[in-house]
Amino acid sequence: MPGVTWSSRFRLGIGEIDEQHHGLFSLANRLDAAVGLGAGQQAVSETLPELIEYVKTHFAAEEALLAETAYPEHAAHQAEHEAFIRKLTGFSQACKSGIPTVPADIVAFVSDWLPAHILGRDKDYVPHLAENGIE
Ligand SMILES: [Fe+2]
């Protein structure tokens, strides 16, 4: 299982966001561990909704900061968030309706997306937020 390991390179220096990113890693790892133990579909149907709720709360907090500072890339950033939620929701619904999903694929998707998004799109807004006094 790939998993995601939190390290200081993911720290953006914005307390609220760093704390939530850390929380996301914890949930992703809980999903990874459960799938690794062979809990499969059940782990996905139990943990994924929790992850989706946390992701929604986190994205809303992040987007509020981008909106209040009139971040020029706000729309593109938001679109990336929405695509991630759509994908997770699709997995979750397939799982709930008994359509066979591959739990390892879900874990791999989340484990790839989270670090790439934080080190890419999220890191990009840090100077803009700092200019606006948010850190
Ligand atoms: Fe983001």
C-alpha cells in the first residue's frame, strides 16, 4: 500500500490549513491501513464518507481564504477541489450501491492526489496569502 507520510515539506506555514492537511493525511492513512488489513469494501464504505466530509470542510476553509484575498487562481483551484470531491463521491456511491470497486485504487488515488495538490496548487497560493497578511 502506498500511504502518505506527513513531513515538514507539506507545511505551508498557515496554521489552520496545515492542521487540516495533517488531518487529511491521518484519514487517508486510516483508509490505507484498513484496506491493507483486508477490510476492503467495508473499510471503504466506512472511512470514505468521513474523508469526504473532512475534505469538504477543509476545501471550504481554503477557498474562503482565497476568496477573501481575491486570489487570481481561485477558480482553477476550486475546480481542482471539485474534481477531487466528484471522484471520491463516485467511489463512495459505487461502493454503497454494491458495484465492485477496487479499494486499493481509491487509496492510490488519494495518496497520489493529496501530496501533489499540496506541493503544487496549495504551495502556489502561499506568497499571495502572505502578501495579504495570512500566515
Ligand atoms: Fe487546495
